[in-house]
Amino acid sequence: MRKLFLFSVLLLVNAVNSQELNCVVTVNYDKVTNANTQIFKSLERSLNEFVNNNAWTEQEYKANEKINCSMFITINSYEGNNFDTTIQVQSSRTIFNSTYASPLVNINDKEFAFSYVEFENLSYNPNSFDSNLMSVLAFYCYYIIGTDAETFEPNGGEPYFQIAQDIISLAAPTQIKGWGQTENRQNRYYLINDLLSPTFKEYRDAIYSYHFEGLDTMEKDAKKSKEIIKEAITTLKQVNATRPNAYLTRTFFDAKSDELVSIFSGGPSVPTTDLVEGLMKMSPTNSSKWSRIR
């Protein structure tokens, strides 16, 4: 079944048909001096077309169902056709019966080096590693789609995370930074490895509960929804006790810190002392934010 799914993806990935993403790709070249800026503008235009015009899955997405996301690429240095950059990846999803967009993904990937020739045709083949540029973008497209799917159905992102893991398997032997198991534990390998690990099953359960059972029911019963969200955070605390300081958990709070403060600082009150204690342990870098929860 999985091979059939991957084959279907291969057939569809270059087709303009029911695209899933509404993505803004920005290339920032403020750090680069004495260069012809036209190549950066061409790169930005090509990447926007690549990400938004590809159909990454077999699912039918209506216009209002497309996932709003962004990729902000900062050029650190540039020589010839070689680019040393970072990429900030963000996505959100609209909460049921509201106009509120809940942040889902907020990742700052500092290991993104690639080659690019102006006006080259950008294409992605899931069965081979042809370009670090294409592989990194495809990886994050599937990560965004998978994370979004997880918030609507338990383990709904599984097939997309599996494809992201396949991208890693093809990329890791190149020894290009960002893909390797032997690097620091804050990279793409560990992001997906943890997501697909049984150790993080409760993490994925919590993501579903937080959004579908919590945020999506906020309009109906705000207090109950806050209690469900609090319970989801308690589940994350249990995961953190097993795997402290995991990259996956950190990226969750990078996306959700402001939202959590907003949820628990207004409206019907629920006890927050234990919630704040747990947040302080899981994400001490956000301690100034957690102290605002009352």
C-alpha cells in the first residue's frame, strides 16, 4: 500500500491539480553585497512556483482548505552557484467557526546550503536525491501537510511524515548538513525520527486533542476547551519526562508559546499553577511568557 502511495505521489508531484499549500516564499539577500540581485529575485519566483504549483498528495483541497504557510530564506553568503542560507518555516490552520489562525509550525533551520543556476527547471523526484534545494523544500512541504493533518485526525499525518523520512533516507548519505543522525539532535533527521517513534505517540495524540477537541470547540464551551488543552499540555509533560529537551517538543513551543499565554490569560478561568510549572520545565526559554499566565 505504501509503495502504491509513493508511486501515486511520483505521478502527481509535477501536476498542477488541487495544490495543498498557499505558501509565500521570501528570499532575503540583505546580507549580500556587491552582487547582481536579479538572481535572488529569480530564485524567489521559481521557489514560489515550485512549492505552490506542485500537487504533493492525492487529496482534494478546496481553495479555502489550502494550508497557509511561509518559507523565509536568508542568504548568508553567495559565491558562483552556491548559496549558504537559513530557512524559517511557518504554517497555521484556521480554527473551526472562527477567523483565528492557530500557528502549527515554526522552525528555524540553520543548515541549508544549496546550488542554484538562474532559470533552471526546478523539479522533485521522490525516488532520488537530485538537489539539496529541492529536497529541503519538499521535506518541509510534507512536514507542513503532515502536521496540519495531525490536527484533524489521530495520526492523520502518518503518510506524509513517512515520505519526509524517505527524503531523509535519500539525503543522509550525501553528508550534507541537516540530514544526519550523527549531527546535533536539532535537525531534520531527529524531527521526523521522533515524530515516527513510539516514544512520541502521546505527543501526536496531544497535538490532535489540543486542536480538534480543544481549539475547535472553543466557541461552544470555552472552559471545557481550555481544560482539554491543559490536559494535552500535561501529556506533553509526560513525554518530556521520557525525552527531555527533544527538538520536536521545542518546535511545538516555538510555535505555540504566545497562543498558550493568550488562551490561559483571559476568558473563563481554569487552575493554572500546575500548568505553568510544567511549561517552565518543558520550555524554560519561554519562562517570561509563562509567568504572564494567570
